Amino acid sequence: MKNSLLLHGGVGSESSLSALLREYAKKAFDNKSSLKSVVDATVMMEDDPIFNAGTGSYQRIDGTIQMDAAVMTETGFGSVIGVEKIRNPVKLALDVMQKTPHLIMAGDGALRLARMLGYAEYDPNTKKAKDQREKVMSELNSNEADKNPRFTALKRMGDISKLMQPEDTVGAVAYIDGAFAAAVSTGGATPMLRGRVGDSPIPGAGIYCGQKGAVVATGYGEEIIRHMLCISVYNDIGSRRLSDILEDKASSFEGPVGLIAIDKKGFSYFSSKPMAVGFISSETG
Ligand code: GLY
């Protein structure tokens, strides 16, 4: 397998965005480092308000924005949970991996670490996020809210609407110079309570990387965590075609789900709804 980088813009993202992701992949592709490639690609997607990560992250029900991100290599892991008021959560996840003795940092401690490392205060809020929350809140008050079994428990709390926003999460996987890496970043899967944590920052759930390959997921975090989706895919790598593994693993999902993966033989992606992807390799350019 040639040096390769594969990105996704979240399950539910319009396939027409694939051309943009291909441009991001081209810019981020670093023929020497899979880790640098996946982080740089994810930063570009975080900075693009089209995507639900970094700038453009969706609001929680209370109107706040809390973001999750993670990076993983064959030997290292770093993630941040519920981080606020920084521009690039994936960079902070990388710093957790490379500059601290920890693997996962959350909430105010993660923010304190960010400030200690010089991350400037930044508001990732956009008109898209405000409009989307307004829509969620009006759905909450409509009769339609009772029709969605997924959120029955939350509806009983009086805090949730029926509206589920499938576009979520950006991610990247790479195999470069004989090493795999993965990165993921998300503003979460709306509607969600403040403090809710999805799959993205949890190793094995929304991200996994090892000597056999790298895998990143997108979709409803709760469902992905229940299946420990990425390690489940990873464990099967080598047993059959990568595309068959992805399809098998995602087929039992009720909600929208997407996967991208790379192994020593090639790459594959699967999604139950449209999903923008971008790919580049040293062979195809
Ligand atoms: N897949 C992102 C989330 O559920 O938070």
C-alpha cells in the first residue's frame, strides 16, 4: 500500500463536499508523517464552518458548545472531552498525547491545559449553530417530539426534541512511511445535553489505530460506543475484505453511521447516508 490519507466530513455531509475534502487531503498530505497528515487535515475541517467540528460545532440544548477530539497512532493516544472556547480541539488532543503523562483530559482541566499551552480564547459559534439550535428547540415543543423513541428518556426530562442532526464529526486515517494514524473531532450529535460525551474521544469506540490499520467512525455516539465500533472493525482486519468488514459492522445500526479505514492493503469507507470523503495517495496524487 502506498502512502495514503483518507478524510471524511461526517455521515450526512453532502457528497458534493468530497471535492473540497480532496483539496484538504492534498494540502494536508505529508509524505513523511501519518500523524501530521491526519492532524493537519482535521484542523482544516475544524476551521471550515461547514462541518460540525471546531468552528461550526453544534450547540448543546443549553446553547453552549462543547467539543471532543482524539488522535491515535500505533503507540500513542490523546483525547479531549467537552472542551470549550478553543479553535482546534484536535491540536489539544495531540498535545495531551505528546506533552502530558495522561491520555484523556476533560472539561475545565482540558481548558486550563490549553491556556497553559498558549491556546487563545476562541468562540466556535456560528449562525449555522444558532439556527440549528432554534430548530431543535421549536421541534421540542411540537407534537413530533413524541415520535422519536431514541430520545424518550431525555424527552421525559423535558429537555429534548425529536430532531436529530446526522451531520457530525470529521475524521482522518493515514498510512505513511509504514505507520498508521487516526484523528477525529466533533461538536457532538445534536440534540444533546451539556456534558454528554460521544464516541469520538473514546479509544475503540470512535477511533482506533494499531499495527494492522486505522479506523474512525461517525454517527450517533451512543450507538457507536455500544458496539465499540472501531476496535471491532480493527480486530477483523485481515480476516476478509476491508469493505466487507465495514459494511458488516455498520449494518446493524439503527441510526446513521459512517466508517473510514485503512490497512496495509488499501482503504475503504462505508456510510448509511451520504458522506463526503477525500482521498490522496503518493501513487495517485
Ligand atoms: N459521533 C459524534 C458524537 O456522537 O458525538
